[in-house]
Amino acid sequence: MANSLIEAKNLKQYFNTPRGKLHAVDDVSFSIEKGTTMGIVGESGCGKSTLGRTMIHLLESTGGQIMFKGEDITKVNNKQLIKLREDMQIIFQDPFSSLNPRMTTMEIVTEPLLLSKRFSKKEAEERANEIMNTVGLSPRLWNAYPHELDGGRRQRIGVARAIALNPSFVVCDEPVSALDVSIQAQILNLMQDLQEKNELTYMFITHDMSVVRHISQNICVMYLGQLVECSPSKELFQQPLHPYTKALLSAVPSTDIQHKKERILLKGELVSPVNPKPGCRFAARCNYACDRCHEPQKLEEISPGHFVSCCRVNEIN
């Protein structure tokens, strides 16, 4: 796409297991426009985090293509990867285990600046001071160690480290799921302010539909390694089309006591992601499953920008 910063084309990530190949990410395609946020949602184990890590080469893909700023970065050498690291960053889910316990706040934020070899030690410290002020870390905390800080402050360090080199693209791997609700709001607002200021592009991975609705312009719903629905955020919440998306949204708490939602309870067992059979992987838990669901499914555009992978989508909506 013309305005896309990063794009995945038929991306695959398989892992070898004693029982066969585990299809963690299977034939996934999407693009993210510059300066926007793409939400990736789904239940635990669906491959969200693996997809994010594959996009930025923390894991090397099994197949498919990754396009970044119009260039194919699917296979890169060490020299190219070092350069990419400056432009593609990640905010990890756990703000404690992702930080070096032997380094102070200042040292953690300064480290990527020094590794880039673009800054002297003095320049790196000045840049780190500026970044930490931006993310709301008080000067009295600059010499503190991670174990001396609460979860919100630790995650601010993670955000500061991720934006230190002015990246274009940031994978946010459930960055607020380990935080209290009030702290979640602070971190989300901080991330949106930084996005507006620096024109950042986010891939926001979460299982929390309320959070993804707040921060994302577009959303992809993932199930057992595959995308089942992709849509603008507002449209997805107003008119979900895939049975799995409907079930996810039915579980979102609502404050509207006048119009109670009917909870969709999923029955049946999860299909194994190891050597999966062709066809819809949700079929075993779907109330609308038929013989055609056992045939290979693909994302089809139902309305402008709204893609669904379901052979019965027009019948059940």
C-alpha cells in the first residue's frame, strides 16, 4: 500500500516440536499506515506476541515477506539488522523482567544511545535527560534501580528506552496488562502523546478489547496463528462479522444497564496448532460451522477496509 510504513505478506512463523511443526503465525498479511496504530487482539496463545517479534526480527520468519518503508527486510544481515534496530523497537509486557536489575534508570535509557555510536557519553546523557523528562520520570529517580520503582514507573523506563533513538515503528507487546487501571490510562495517554509528537507507528498487541478500542485506528483479530477479521476500529465494534470476533466483544464489560448484551459462550475444544488441518481453525467452537468450513479460508473484503475470513459471513450477518 502506498501510505504503509510496514507490511506483512503471507508471513509464517513455525516452530519444530516432537509432534511436528507448530504454526504460531500462519499466512498473515496486513499493513500499517505511518503514524497510526494497528491493534492485534486475540486470546492467549493465538500468536500475537510471536507475530510482533517476527516483524522486528527478534524471531526470524519461516516464510512470507516483511516490507518496511518500501524495502524488503525479510532477510537481513547483521549490519542491516543493527541499522533496523534503531528504527524498529519494542515495549515488552513485563516492565520488571525486561529491565536490567543491575542498571540505574539513567544507564538503561542511555545504553541504546551509546550502542548506536552516534552520541558521545555527554550527548547521550543529555538526550536521556530529555527523554526521561518527556515520559514523566522525575530527576530524583534517574539513579534508582528497577526494583526500587513501581510498575508504572518501570514501564515509563521501557517506553523511554524504546523511543530513545527516534524509531519509526514500535511493537507494543501488552504494555499495560501488568498495570493497575489508573496507571494503564497514564501509560496509554503518554504513548498517544508521543505518537502525535513524533509521528510514531504502533503495532499494539493486547487481549483487552477496551484498551485496543481506545488506542487503535485499525484492528486485526487473530485466532490460532491466523487473522480472522481486520477492520477500522469503530466499524469492528459496531458491526463485528466473524463469529469469533462477536464472541470476544460479547465478553467486554458494559456500563449500559438498559441494553444488556447477550454473552456468547464458546463450546468445544481448541484445535491443536501443531500440523493443523486445512480449513477454519475456529470451526470446532463455532455455532455456524458447516462442511465448507473444513476447506481453506481466506480474508475477503466485505466492505471497504473490512476483511473477514469466513465462508458463511454473508449468511450469518
